Amino acid sequence: MLRITLRQLQYFKALAQTRNFGRAAEEVNVSQPALSMQIKELEASLGLRLVERMPRGIRLTREGRALLERAERVLSEAMELEASARRENLGAALNIGMIPTVAPYLLAGTLSALRAADITRDLRLREAQTADLLARLRDGRLDAVVLADPPLSPDLCAVPLFEDCFVLAGTQARLDKLGQGSEALRPVALRPEHLLLLDEGHCLADQALEFCRLDRRQTRLDLGASSLSTLCGLVAQGFGLTFLPDIALASEKLANPALALRRFSAPEPARQIALVRRACSAGGAWFDDLTAHLCATAAQLTRAAREIAPPGDARP
């Protein structure tokens, strides 16, 4: 009779990923002898040799590679079972992640709507960059994440929420130098030394560089700015130009009255905002509710943005 435990599979997965008993033990927070004993018991239960022990690490055997693939599936299903059971309990926490260029603008209206619909729901938010959110989603620490242009991956399910167009932000004097409103304004026509962007790791900065067909080393200043609010304050004082998404226009224009905005010529550069969950997750009413409220909040922000910076108007 096999007596394989989830703990053994977890330890084996950590060992397979780190290729070292010491580093694997640190990752799962146990002593190295304890981890080594569990691996030996797993091998004994299966009657297979799973790893080849070498002076500076380990190497998976053919049987070990086959087990790793199955172990990952089993652990993923077990994690999803636990998360599903947690959500079903009254008052269970719903853990949501959002990127920093979305959370400050989309969160307030969405939270209000969700709490009005279900006052018993315990919502917890993690604001972080894309790579961190995806890692937390995959290991079960988050139930869903809001991303811009999420990667295509078989283990993820992405539901499009809305298209978020970009406008160019700066002082009116700087925007006037780009030409009149009747002239076409395209990202590739911008001079790289005039652009201020978010710090590396922010997907919005990467998108802006892609729109302009630029390398970060071509931009003028590396300010290490971690928020759109910081950038807007700088460009409103004449330090350069930056890209601003529609959902941020109302808040940033209110905070920086001197900020001038100009829309790009069609087709406008834009990002696709999506709600992402694990493909093995069943979703359910909580996911549908969250999708609906996010879309409703985004629609309000987008309408406001079109009033603040109307299409075809160079002087909003």
C-alpha cells in the first residue's frame, strides 16, 4: 500500500527545482536531514530511485522526471481544492492582485461596489508588478490578478475587461511644440530624450517603449519613479512627457491642474486589461461578480477620460 503524502511531493518538487538538498530545505522551511529523510521515504514507497546524488547537488533520474510532472499536477489540484474550500466558507478571504498602474484608479470604485453587493466578503489586495503577481497566483497565494496584456499560458485563464488607451501628458508648452491638433501625433514620432517612464519592471513603461520603438537607454532621465502620480507631478512642472492611461486621467488631472493632455492619432496606443485566474480554478460567482464590477468601474473612468481629453482635441 502506497503512503505518499503531499508533503513528500512538495519536498520533491522543491528539490527538483533547486537541484540541491540544502537550498530545497530552506525553500520549504525544514532542516536538510528532515527533507532528505522524506525523499528517501518517497523513493522507498514507490520502489524507485528518483534522484542521483552528486557531490554538489542532485540530478533527476528518468523516473524522477516523470514523477515531477505528475507531482506538479497533484499539488496544483490540492492547492485549488484548498482555495476553493476557503472561498466557500462564509467570510473567507478573497485575495486579489493588481498592477500599480491600475490599482489606484480601479480599486476604489470596485471595492465599494463589491462590499455593497456582499458585506460579508473579506477582500485582500496585493499591489505588485506583473512577475510577482503571477508567481503568487500560480502558487495559490492569490485567487485572481488584474494585469495589462497578460501572457498566454495554458495554466492561466485570462478574461478581457476593457481596453485602456494612452494619452500624452506634459505641459501645454511642450505639447504645442509637437504641432497643432490637426497634425498626426504618433508615438514613434516622439523624441526619446523627452520621455519620462516608470522604473524597470513596470509593464506600462515596457509598453510605452514598444509603442515608440525605443530602448530604455535612449530615454533622457532614469528617475526610478514607481508611480504614475510621481511622473505626472514631474511632467506638470515641465520635466518632460509621459504616457498616461485613460483610467488615470481623472485622478491625475485633478491632482495636477497644470497637466496638459493630447490624444494620439488613430489607432490610439492602448493596453488590454484582463482578470486572470488559474486555469484549474473553477471560477464561480465570485469571479463573475468581480469581472462585472471591474468592467463597470472602468467604463465610468473611461467616459470621464473622454470628457477630459476628447478624441481629436489637442487642447483638453
